[in-house]
Amino acid sequence: MNRRSFLASASATVIAHSSLRAYASGSALKPMAVGLLIKPFGAPEERIKRVHDMGFSNCFFSLDDYLGRFTPDLAPKYRDLLEKYKVVATEVEVVGPQPLVWDFLRGPSTIGLVPRETRAARIDALRQASDFAHQLGIGQVQTHCGFIPEDPADRKYPETVEAIRTVAQHCQGNGQSFLMETGQETPTTMARMLRDVGMPNLGVGLDTANLVLYGKANPVDAVDILGPHIRAVHAKDGLWPTDPSKLGEEVLIGRGIVDFKKVLTKLHAAGYTGAITIERETSGPQQVEDVRNEKIYLENILRDVLAR
């Protein structure tokens, strides 16, 4: 396919799915609306209702627990619940199947699309998630692509380029963006991957804490490198790793080193209008309390940022 044919095909895809993209990209939301990441499996109404009851207009679905369970009746059920509680689902994400070890020792061989042993299964899982999201009118699919080699001469690098392109092409067929979540790679390595995959629907999901937890970059500086490609944001805070075997510690927003005022100001200046999704990696009553406090913290900053 030559460049002109490719661009015509891409334009046709965008036009054909414009209504889905508009819904899922959050065009129905206020700019930089604060949302919440949830795992709806098992109790979808309870969890979507909680999003509404806590005052959020939008949510992000983590779907790993659903792998292999996307039955025909599932999408209508979720559409009805989102409509019932007036919540917009902005994205879906899967990172599995297992094994997944979130550290520096086994992480490189178990996370994302880089490891050969799980690559095919994860491509299949992302296709499933994309198809399910398409039924819900959700236009963004996200994952961790893994410890992408910083050396483009590494034999796994071109394999990963092709794997990411394969998923991006499937998402493009569903009128969706495919987003690489920041974390295991430097922003420069991610920028190189964006260039080398060369798909117009490939973008970045900026996780503000992951860059810190993996010791890869300050998120303020990452926006300078990746800004035009950022299409989603996970608001999360953390501390640098001090043990070379373990990731840094995720903490309550405002208690880590992420300067949210600077990050959100730079995103706003770059034209970002999507959701700011809280991801608090705790559970139970403390998670609910933390999320309430984080929502207030972020909205106070955004009130000032958006007034500029």
C-alpha cells in the first residue's frame, strides 16, 4: 500500500467510526475531567454506581479478569449500566495473561509484548479487549508494552515493533487508538517506538507515577518528549526505587515526587483535553477514602490550570 492509499484508508476508518471515537475520547466530558480506574468484573453495577456516587463523570475499565469471558450479552449489560449511572467509559486495558512479575528482576521477561513466550496470547487478549470496547463505543485500548529494548539493534526490538503494529492495526479497524502505557521504558525509547511503528492511531497513556516507580524519568520532563502523543493520563504518585530489585513505592497523590501542577499545566498547554484518571493501587475502605482525597486534590489544581 502506498502512502496516498494508506492515508485514504486511514481517513475512511476515522470517518466511519467518528461517533464511537467521539464518545470514547471523552468529547461528552469536560476538558481534563477527573475519572477513576475500576475493575468491574464480578460486580459491575456496584462499581459503576460507585463511580457515579463519588462524583466522577467517567471511568477506565481494567479488564484482565474478563479474558476469555466476553460473552454476547456482556456488552449490552455494560452499556445499560453506563447509561443508567451517566458514566462515560473512556478506555479499556488488559496486560495479561499471566505470568506478570512487577519488579526489575523478572519484569523484563514477563511484562508486555516484548517477551516472546506470551506475546501471541497477549496480542489475542488485546484483540478481544478491542472488540469488546468497540461494542461499548470505547475508542481507546491500552496496555504495558513492556521493557522495550533501548538498543534498536536488539533482536527483540523489531519483533516488538511488529507486535505493537499488529495490535494497532486491529484497533484501527475498530476505529480506536492503541495506547502504550508509560513505565518500563524511557520516554525517548517510547518516542522511537511511535516513529518506527508508524501507525496514526498509536499513542501514549501517560502514567505519572510509573515513570518514577521504574526510575525511568520525571513525568514533567516526559511530557516535553511525548506531549503531542499523549491521549490518556493515569494520575498516580510515587517514589523513586531505592532497592535495585524492586519498583519504587506508589503513594497517595500529593505525597510522592510527581509535581501535578507542572504536569497538568504542560498537558493543558499541549492541547490535552482527555480524562485525568485516578489509579490508586490499594483496596478496601482505605482506597475509597484515598480516592476521595485525590479527587479533591486534582480538581483544585485543575481549577487553576484550566482558568489560564
